[in-house]
Amino acid sequence: MTNILIVGATSAIAGACARQWATKGARFFLVARNGERLEQVAQDLTARGAQLAACYALDINDVERHGEMLERCAQELGALDIVLVAPGTLPDQAACQADPEVAVREFTTNATSVIALLTPLSNLMEVQRKGAIAVISSVAGDRGRPSNYLYGSAKAALSTFCAGLNARLFKSGVHVLTIKPGFVATPMTEGLPLPGPLVATPEKVASDIVRAIEKRKNVLYTPNFWAVIMTIIRLVPTFVFKRASL
């Protein structure tokens, strides 16, 4: 039986992952900001075969409560097999440029608060000497673009943190997967002018994540064609890149 902690459990991608694990009888500790939506997710997972779906309402930015949440999780599940960390927002770049408080708040939600959670979590996993931590970052962190560089810089910080964490925990038997989705059809991206052929479903991304955890991959671009796209984007000379409309 697999014990799984999901932070950001009401997100579309996290929910799709959870549904796949639920059919195999997993036990869950679900964390998200919206308690009512969290209960709905828990009921759905139980109906699909989950052996346990305990809930804990928490805003990722409430850093002082991270320790309390992890203690409660330990009481419910015991040792963890999988942790999926999926909270995040898609900020308005123009608003971030206009108001430094908005910029700091969005960076905190997408990077600082997640790093704050991963710090005690990784210490717990290191002690138990097993398990996998999967963290949702973004392809946006691979290179700053004018249209979303606040979000991209936050995800770049998170990806770098996870790379170092993966190297640190390797000797203890704990694996860290950095997940870099491209465009995904979720409520967070609804209404955005996304290029249709490049947009994936949450279910497709979830299947890639579940397989990547099983295979202990270090970095997952999902769908996999984003690995090629981002390689090309990183190689574009700066004098060309800064003149492009991206």
C-alpha cells in the first residue's frame, strides 16, 4: 500500500495524478488552501479505491504551519512513499511590473514558500531513507521571457533548489523529481491564447508524472517534446531572443 502526501491537491494536475494512484488503493494525505474543494477531492478518491483520503486545509504561504501539517501527516500515514508538491499561481506579469508587493507575493507563492516546505520535508524523508519527492516547476524557468519573467524566475529558483536537493538526498535513498510541464489545459490557463497543438491535458501530464516517479527520473519535461523546444529556446542568441515577441 502506497502512502502519498499531495500538497496543492486541488490543482488539475495533482488531482489527475491522485486519481491514477487511487485506483491502486493508495492512502492519501491531501493538502490545499480551499477546504471545501479538498473534501470533494477526498470523496472522489475514496470512491475510486483510495484506502484513506485525509484532508488538511493550508495556504502554502502560511509557512509557520508547515511543521504542524507534516506532523499531522505523519500521524495519518506514517512513512511516506511519494510526495507530490504542486501549489502555484500564474501571475499577471503586468501587475507584477506595476506593483512590487504583487511581484513579491507571487514569487513567494511559486518559489519561496515551496522551498520553505521542502526544507523540513526533505529532512524527514532523509531520516526514513526512502521515498520520492516530485515537485511541479515549469518550462518557464528555463529562460526568462518578457511575457512571464516573474513566474519564470520563481520556477527557475525552484528548479535549481530541487536539483541540489536531489543530489543531496541521493545517498540516503530518497529521489527528487523536478517536473517541467509546458502548456496544460487547466483552470489556471483558461482564457489564455495558448497554441492549441502544444496544449496537453492534465491526464496526459499526470500519466507522465506517475511513470517518471516509478522510473526515478531526475527531470521530466511533459509532454516530452518540450525538452526539444526548450533546448532550442535556450540556444537562441540573446540579441535575437530579446527582439522576439515571446
